[in-house]
Amino acid sequence: MEMKATELKNILRPENTALVVWDVQNMLVERIFNKPEFVSRLDSLITAARKAKIPIFFTKITPLPERFESAARKLAYKGSFSNMKKEDFDLYLKPSEGDTVFNKHTASIFVGTPFDLMLNNAGIKNILFTGIATEIGVESSAREASNRGYLPIIVKDCVSSSDKEAHERSLLNMDKLMALASSDEVSQALA
């Protein structure tokens, strides 16, 4: 369901909206199919959200000690995170003072973080989703947000993946279930 700036302007307010920047980490940004456009658009959207005083939540894939890592994550990361450097896990776009960073261990922002509690405490019901990978953490978190009564809005040109086909399929799936908008439309609505 495409949303235009005029529709978004009636919905998005600093008191009821949050921006999620999902796993925009060095190791992932270097592998996406649309890096220059993605980084530029996301950086502009983050700037617009800060100007509008929208709370921003960054997430980071954070490994558990090897013994306690899930079998699913070991499979997804070819057995281990041990071959990665510390810098691989650093955020590509840096949070500012006042932004929240969650170290997380699953493909949902709602599992193992205080995100749901924080949104409920603040009266936030709209969640703008951005980040990497569209078909993994972005989609699973957006689906869970919808199931929990939030309005997820996928900023379609601020999500990406190393797998362009999976990214496009995910956007088609989410378009049937939730709102999608461009970063320009969201930025106009926040202005």
C-alpha cells in the first residue's frame, strides 16, 4: 500500500513516530546491491528525522559467545562470527546523542530488546523501517510490529540487501500487508 506525502503528513508526528535503522553495519553495507543510493537516501532521511525530533533506533547484529549462539545464526553466518573483525560490526552511519542503539541477537527488534516497552511508554504507534536486509530483519520486525498493533511504514528506497531478488520479493510481500513510502515522501511529511 503506497503512501504519499500528503497521507503521511496526517499520520507522522514526533510524538507518535519512531525511525528504525536496521543493521546498517560495515559488513552488510559493503555487500548490498545499491550502496551509493541507499547510503545517501538513508543519511538524508536520518537528518530529516532528527530535524523533526523523531526518535531513532539503530540495531546491531551482536554475536553471543560461540557456545550460546543459535544454530540458525550459525547456519546463516556460515558457522561462526569468529572470522569477522570488530570493525565489521561497527555502524556505517553513526548515531547521534539521543539516538538509541540496540545490540541484538535475533531478526526481530522486539526480541531481547526493550523496544516495545520504550515505544509503549512514549505513546509511539508508527514505525518507519529502514536498513539491511529487507527480506530478513526488516520484514520480520515489520510483520511483528503489525501483529503488535503498530503501523509499520517501510521506507522502500532506504532498505536493501545483498540479494536484489530477495529484496524485491520482500517489498512485494510487504506491499500487500503494510504501508510503503519513498524517503522523499517521508522527508516531506516530516518537514
